[in-house]
Amino acid sequence: MSRAEIFKQLKELIKLANTSTSEVLDTCNEESDLRGDLGLTSIGVLYLAISIENTFSLEFNDASFDDFNTVKDVIDYIEANQK
């Protein structure tokens, strides 16, 4: 899966995990901060982590989702751990 495809799917998952307006997601890019820019709450982060595991068939065994600050951090992890 390409980086662009991962980003597109990740944006959809963020939309489901978040109560942000569509304008916030329209400006979402790899440098967007998950909590600050995109407004993810702790419950939203948990939902996003579970959704990522299910969607991309991976597990956060060696990392805590708290280690991820930006969309880029998440994409990098997904790319490195795709099966």
C-alpha cells in the first residue's frame, strides 16, 4: 500500500475517531498534530489505535500510541510494520 493510500485511509479513521469539523480534516497533512491540530481526545486516540490495528492488520506491540504526535509518525509506523 502506498503512502498516499495509507494517508487517505488514516484520514477516514481520524474522522471516525474524532468530533472535529470537516474543515479541520480538510487541512490535515502529515505534519498535523493528532491531539492539538486534529483535536483527538484520549478516547479518540484509543479508538484510532484500535481502528488502525484492524484496518492495517498490525499491532502496536513495540510502541505505545502515546509515542505518536503527528500524522507522519503514524504513517511511518504503518509503513514499517505492514504485513
